[in-house]
Amino acid sequence: MAKAPVLTPRADDFPRWYQDLITKAELADNGPVRGTMVIRPYGYGLWERMQAEMDARIKETGTQNAYFPLLIPQSYFAREADHVEGFAPELAVVTHGGGKELEEPAVVRPTSEMIINDYFSKWVQSYRDLPLQINQWANVVRWELRPRLFLRTTEFLWQEGHTAHATYEEARDFAAHIQQHVYGNFLTEVLATDFVSGRKTAKERFAGAVNTLTLESMMGDGKALQMVTSHELGQNFAKAFNTRYLSREGRQELVWQASWGSTTRMIGALVMTHGDDNGLRVPPRLAQIQVVVLAIKGEEAVLAKVREIGDRLRAAGLRVHVDDRTDTPFGRRAVDWELKGVPVRIEVGPRDLENGTAMVARRIPGGKEPMPVDSLVRLLPAILEEDQALLLAQSRERRESRTADVSTIEEAVEAVGVGGWARIPWADLGEEGEASLAEHAVTVRCLVAADGSVPEADDAPGNVAVVARAY
């Protein structure tokens, strides 16, 4: 009899495959409160690598990290009407503490526009204090009715950036810079994930923003996932918190603002973009373990050789793990590392010692072949870069081959129904068409200009709506 597959095949049941992989690759478990999650060490290691890569890019913009409280006075949420209306259904509110009812309930942070703007109003006095660019890495709570690990959880981890500028143009340009040069660069260069960059419609815009920019990626099943967003806030929060500065001309002016964020949803995106029926495939530039060196047998000479190979590869700048747990069957260990998506496995046994070779298995394109041990330091960096590029190419090819240009709502629904995206002129769709698509669980993911760039306005001539079912 054929052995049962380790994971439910994606073609049979994509959601079950996703859940199987999250569990068996030891990324996360469900938490004790519905909608929460425990991120396991291997999953958290992926998040740490994402943090490091994005944090470096954020700091290159001149933005500094800070931290603000988890508990926010409920009264703050009454200051910006659109914002409170948008978040009201998701709020978790603390009413008691220390055995007593609180004088004022406190909201568990769903986002930090309110509390950060309260402090911006204290910190900004003159044009010399601008631009003020703050980022924080934190957790947030949004009460989720239909949770799914990493994609939609009641509590999740993220970074949120908040800035104040002297002019509308500065705030607008900074939001666009974050979208392209921080998030877009990270997705392309590290996560090896293709995306469409555009602006949200008024219906999909962040609560309290005047414009929301988004990067949307296609998952393995053809659905869209909003990867990151960057918001132009205009002066809405500045008015609510009276955040003013003394201009060079001696006038009191309201600041202009932007905010932007990315979350642990990116781990879910990694799974659904690059995973296959054998498990994860982690882009080499992201992987906390780029190469795992496995001892096939427990002989001292074999163990010595795998440790030597590990040391030589680490010295060459690769992130390496030596697996010398020979009390666990080799086959089981190989399957576990395949599930975890480590880009390269180097397998060493007694015969390899005799031949001066090691068996090199490449997770991303698949296949294995023997290579001289003395050549590994020279060959592996190029192999890892080749596999990084392959993942990006596959992600892009999926999106391009499964996106249809259509002219009617019916054609759009049909294209989405077979597991793809559709592009339809916004002038033909409009807000009424957007509402009609919603009846089929199809949303406008973003608006793009005819040349594929980000349009300057919702109603700019030639705008195209990218529509899909989404997570």
C-alpha cells in the first residue's frame, strides 16, 4: 500500500493543507483563548528574520523605534469619528482592574493612531520638530470572529509606523516611499513574493485615512492577500488632537500625517505563496537556517565530518544547522527538514566519506545530487541565490498567468471563480459594481493606473480595478 501523504494535498483541500503545514512544520498552535495563537520557535524565527530585514529598511528612512502603552483610554476613540466607527466591532475593552471597576474603560490596542497622536501633539511645537517619524514593534488585539492562524487572529504581532510632516506633499511622498522602498523591496528581495501595488477604493480604505496604498499578492489557490498597507491620514488626526506647529513664517499650522504597517500575516503569506505538497519552501535570504547538514549514521567519522562542514559553511557567512541526532531515524529527520522548507540539505554518510562527497538536496526546485565536500563553500551561495530568484519568478508567473482582463462584472466573477484575479476598468465598474461584486464575495483589491503604476486619484482616467476573492 502507498504511504499516506504527510500533508493533505493542496489540490484536494487548500485550507486543510494550510492548517496541516502550520502544525507539522511547527510554526504555531492555537492559543487557549479563541482566536489567539502560540508562535512556536521555528515560526518565531521566521518572524525575527522578517523583523530584522524590515527594521533595517525602516531605519534607513530616518525613522526611529519607540514603544507606546497597550491600554488606551476609551475616550481617545471618540476623537476621530471615522476611525472609531471602523474599529468599534473589533475592540476589546478592559472595564475592571485590581478588583475594582475602572473610572474609565481602557481599550486594548487595536492600532495606535490615537495614543501616538496624543503624544505627537505634545512633542511637535515648531517646524524644527518635523518630520517626526516613529515606528513601534508591538502586539495588537482585534476581536476576530473567523480566526485562522497567522491570517486572522485576535492577537497578532506587527510594526506600525506613524509620521508627522509639515506639508501634504511630504506626508504623501513618505507614505509612497515606505510602500515602494521598504515594503516593496522587502517583498521582492527577501520574501521572493510578487505583488500588485495600488490604492484602495473608498470602501476599502483604512478608517480615518484619506488614501490607502496596498501591496496585494496572489496565494497558491489564486486568492489575494493584502500584504502591507501605507496610509495618507491628511489632517484628520491632527485636527482631533490639535497637533500644530509654528511654521517658518510664524503661523500655527496643523501637521500632515501618514501611518503604515505589516504583520505576522506575512508568515501565512510565506506558507501560501511558496509552500507545496511537501511543506514549506523558505526563500534563502529569509531562512533562519539556509543549510542543514545531516549525519546519516552515528559513526564518529561521520559526525566529525558534518560538524566540520557546518563550521566551514558558517565561516563563509551561511546560516547553518548541524543535525547529528542519529538516535532519530534519518528518513524522519529528512522529512521534517523538508516540511520546514530549509533551502538546502547536505546529507553525509559513510560512503560519502569514502568518496569525498556529500549529497546535496535542494528544497526549492527539488532533486539531489552528490557534490565534492571541498566545493560546497564555493557552490552553495550561488545555488541559494538561484533558488531565491526561482521562487520570485514562480510567484510572478502565477499571478500573471491567472489574471484575466475583463469588461463586465459577470466576466470578473467567472474569472475569479476559477481561481484567479480579474482586471476591469474602474470607469465600467464603479462603486455600484463594487457592491455587486461583494455579493459574490469578490472585492476590489486595489486600483492601478493603465500603465501598472499607482494612480494619483480614485477617479483618474484609465484606472483599472484588480478584483479577487481574498483572505
